[in-house]
Amino acid sequence: MRDGELPPGGGGTDHGARRRLFCALALMTGASQFHRSALGVVGPELAADLGAGPGLLGAANGAFFLALLLLQVPVGLALDRLGPRFTVAALSLPAALGALGQGLAPEGDWFLLARFLLGIGCAASFMGAVVLAARWHGGPALTTALARIFASSQLGVLLAGAPFAWASGLLGWRGAYALSGLLTLGLAWLWWRWAQDDPPDRPRPDRPAEGLVEALRGQLTVWRTPGLLPVLAMHLVGYAAMATVLAVWAGPYLAAEYGLAPGPRGAVLGAMGAVLVLGLLGIGPLERWLNTRKWLVAACCLGAALSLGLLAAWPAPPLAVAVALLVLLCLFSCFPVVVVAHGRSLFPDHLVGRGATTVNLAQTLGSAALPALTGWAVAVAPAAEAWPIAFGTLSACLLLGLAGYLTGRDAPPRP
């Protein structure tokens, strides 16, 4: 069996369970990706209808990621104690209510509250996928398994582009958001049917149930883990910089600088998401071939920082150049999945939930802070300087995160 393939199971039933689990993970993480991204393509129209300025978009995405941030520690405890299947299913109700609430919001403050509730509902989706991938896969196969799941989840990003623009044109942006809430409930039902906490052929050994004190002591053990801080430094900005552009600013940037309507804006966002999928599918095999995580992350991070730096240094390039730089940003930004695998390698199996969510704390903190920071810059800066400041800030954040990450040791997938 090659690295990255599903390990052999006990027969057809086992292989069926693995296929169902993959579908459940892809659909639920895809729903989370959709909810993160379904803002930029209708952002200008949404802000105008709610009587708010462009700062609302950064604040709305920040509210989503602030909810993720606040939930990470309790979610980590729940993943280890209750299991991903129950935890993700239970949070699907606030996710659906938040999605519906976006469509019903009468003003900007209500929309921010709905985004916060939506973030609560999505708080366990990706970390549940990390925990389950770690339980069903291991060693060099882990990055490839995560990459396949996250690549499949990019369908949510694609749906948040041109298809969501089409739906909002047909139903209005309020109707499109309301429909997404109903679909989220349907995906939660499929999750409950298909997800399993453990492989049928490799159940976890019985462990004494943790009390609250033991669970919190395990969380302290995670924070004391050697090598954690460099991983956190990179994860703070690695995903957040790309997500801030893709989910918040790419659409308004293309509308303001090039006058693109929702349809063409959605097509560009779709191309960005498609290229990210290609990067995710290729980075697992590339990691195994190079047998390094640290230097692969460093090279990709530099490429993403350079793409943003060029957008900052060239305020109004030809449309084709701007689109190419946005697409390259997403291509190079496939590396956070390698950072996740690097972080997973630091923790024993019984702490994987708390370890994964602790690593994800950095990502959610960055994903809450960077949209708010750049939103403030776009709101207060003169029109000619807004986009260079926003893109330049994101580029600088990537370089600072990389400097911190390079102080840590490599964690090659093979000894």
C-alpha cells in the first residue's frame, strides 16, 4: 500500500465505512468553507442594503472567526471526551440558525450577531476532521488524508463564488443565505448517519473516563509541549492571510478597482478556490517526496507573501495581472495543511483533540484579527491607498509568522 492510501480494513463493510466517513468529512468541512466564504461575492450589495460601510465586511468575517476562537478549548475537550460525531452534530443547529439569521438581519449589528452564531456552529467542523483523520490514518499518510479532505471541502468555496452569486441573483442575498441554513441541517443529518469516531478494524483501547480536572490538566500538558510555539506562529497567519483575501476583500477589490459585477467576481473567486484545491491535492505527495515539512511550508509561505506584496506595490495592475496574483496567492496558500500535520506530530493520541484545537486557536485568532485589521485600514485610508495598505499588511504578517516558524525544528513525515 502506498503512503496516503486508506489502510486495509476487514472487508467490504469496513471499506464502505471509510468511504462514508470521507464523504461526511468532505461535506461538513465544505459547509464550513462555504459559510466562511459566502460574503465577498455579495459583500457590496449586502453592505448597501444594511446601510453599512465596507468596514462591515471585515467585522462580519472577524465575528465568525472570533466565535471559532472562543469555542476552540471547549471543542477540544468535547472532541476528546464526547467524540467528533456527537460534537459536530450538536453544533450544526447553531450553524443552521446563524445561516438563516444572516438572511433575516434587519441591520448591520444583527448581521454580525448571526455571523457570530454561525461561527459557533462551525467551530468543530475542521478540528473534528483533523481528529478523525488522525484516528483513521497515521504517519506519512496523515498529510495526504487531510489534504484530500480539505481539497474536497473547497467545493464549499467554489459554491460560494459563481453559484452563490447566481442564487443571490435569483432569490436575493437574503433568500440565498436562508437556503444555506436549510442545506446545513440536511448535511448534519448525513453527518450523523455516516460519521464514525473509530475505524471498525482499529477501535481505541478503553481508557478511564477523564474528569474535568484531568481534562484540564491534559490541556495544560498540550501548552507545555516543546515545539508548539513555532507552529502557532505560522498557523496564526498562514491560512488567515489567504482567507481574508478570498472571503472578504477579493470581491470588493475587483468591484472597486475594475467594476466587476457579481457574476464575474464569482468566477474569479471560483478560480481562486479551484487552484487552492489543486495545491492541496499536490502538497501531500510533494511533502512525502521532499520528506520535509518545515522547508516546504517556508517556500510556499514566501510565494504567498510575494503575491500579496506585488498587489500592494502595484495598486492598479491590469485585470489579468491582478487575477493572476490572486490565483497564485491561493495556490501557494495550500501549506497550512502541512502545518496542521506538523502540529499533530507533537501530541500523543489521547490529547489529539485538545492538541489540534490548540493549534487551531492560532489560526482562528489570526482569522478574526486580520479581517478586522484590514477592514479598519480600508475604512479609514484614502481610496487610492486602501488596497495597498490591506495587501501589504497581510504580506508583512506572513513574513513575521514565517520568521517565528523557522525557529522550530522540522518534523519530516518519515524518520
